[in-house]
Amino acid sequence: MSITKETILAELDQIHLPSGKSIVELDMIRAIGISGSEVRFVVEASAESAPHMEPVRKAAEDMVAAMDGVTKVSVVLTSPAPNAPKGPAPSLKVGGHPKPQADNQRIPGVDRVLAIGSGKGGVGKSTVSSNLAVALARQGRRVGLLDADIHGPSQPRMMGVSKRPASPDGKTILPLHAHGVTMMSLGLMLKEDEAVIWRGPMLMGALQQMLTQVEWGELDVLIIDLPPGTGDVQLTLAQKTEVTGAIIVSTPQDVALLDARKALDMFAKTNVRVVGMIENMSTYICPECGHEAHIFGHGGAEAEAKKLGLPFLGAIPLELDIRIAGDSGTPIAATDNKVADAYAQIAKGLIKADLA
């Protein structure tokens, strides 16, 4: 019997909950991935039922493992984030014109600010941001995550949060919490498929509001996931906020490195210290034969960092589990998957360097 999404769902349809409906009928199965004889998927439960769903997860894992041709099964149990604190939805207009503000202000309660940037899109900067935030939180740091990619906010999906933030007074915004991280994104204020069609001043105003009107609390470090490129958001951050340092994410390929150099130049011109580079999608290991392939090249970011005298913070492999975990709302760094070690090592390096 061939292993397909349909045959897997047919097997899982035999697992019923006390309501009498199966986990397939209740649409609890997410992100089925098939790689040869290995199967991965997510069981998504409600926030209320999740603490009691481990037996269901184990039953689903065992049932698929017993299928002909399946040699390995990985099943993640996840749920939406708990409800946000009660209170009226913020009445403030997000994305207005920026308010007068002194340059390079500290964010109250936040010790360090790390901006995660890239010269181009598609290099996995947001995935690195969410996983790095979670990896730091798992090592005992108080971590915030700000999704500043205003035109394309992806952190709500990657962090598994969808509730609209509350506001006790209609002015300040209470951020949400997931996987030990305090997080905020413009995507939480909008419908998931609603486009943000704003000019520069509105982008600058939105960033300024999320930095100064969100109750971040006491944080060791705030990770800011920047949009790709070198535009208004990056310039506003550099001019209005005291940034501890910037981290450049790039794939090893030459085209990505060309744009990464532009990001490096932008931070140099705005007096933001670049504290290191991360090479994403560095190595691919075939799950069938174990062959190591360098689909986007290998070592390019490390060589560039050495050439520029910058710390090389680490390399992240090109791995299906990272994508599945991000799509499911549980970053791989929040699991015991071996791939999480790559993010954990980068987090340890940042803590040792007193950057987080």
C-alpha cells in the first residue's frame, strides 16, 4: 500500500473522541508531510482540551506507524494560544502618522534590542526570528518578539497565536504570549488575508506605536523581525530606538549574499552595530540515503562574515521539520527535535556575548 495523505487520513479516521466524532471529522490533522517512508503531521487541539490530548496524539502516532511501508512517524500536538487578557480591543488607530519623539530612545523595561534583518525576502528571516526567540526563552531569558514585517506579518502563524490583543484603556496594547515569548504583530490586529497598503509615514507610525504603546514588561531582550530590504521600517528603527545590534540572515548563494551586503551597508550608515551573521538553509540531508547536499551552496555567509570581520553565529540546515513546525504554530526550537539544537547553540552564543 502506497503512503499518501489520503491513506493516512483514512487510518486516523478510526480514532474517535468522546463526542463520537473522529479526529479527522473534527479537522484536527494538520501539515501532513511524507518523505519516503517517514511521515510527519500535527494534531491540533483546542486550548482547553490540549492538556488531555497526549493519549490521542500517541494513538495517532502508533496507528500510522503500523501502516505498511512506514518506518518513522513524528507527531506534534499543538493548540492555539490561550485567550488574550480580557479587555476592550484597542481603539487606537494603528498605522497613523508618526508622533514627535526623541531619537534613539530606550524601550521601557527592555534591556537589549536585537534586529533580525536581511537584504532580500525568502531567506527564512522570520523563521530564524521566531525560533531564536523561543530558543532564548528555553534557556531562561525573558524574551519579546516584535513582528515588524508590516506588509507581510507571519509571526502570528509561526507562533500559533490568533487572538486580538486587548487594551485596558484603549491606548496601551497588551501583547500575547506563546512558547514562553511575549509577542506582538500587526497581523494580530488585521484579518489574516487583509492586505496592508500603506505609504512610508504610516509604516513609520505603526512601528513607533508597537515599540512604545505595547506593554512589553521586563525583558532581557526584544527580537525584532524586520521586513526584507533597506526601507522605511529599518530607517525608523535605527533613528528612533536604541538598538543593541543587528543580525543578518542569508542563504549561502551569491544572489542572497549580494543583498545581505546591502543590509550590512545600511546598518553601517545608520550606526547600528552588526553583531553577526547566520547562514540559513545551509545543508540538506536526504532522509532516504543520508546524502549531504548543498542546494543553495554552503559556507557563503560564514566566508562573508570572516571577510568583514564579523562573528559567524551559526548555520541552520534546510530541513522539512522546520517548515512543518512553523506552519503548525509550534517553532521547532520549542520541541525536542534534533534540529532545534542549531537554534539552541546560536542562543547560547548570544547569551555568552551578553547580547541576550
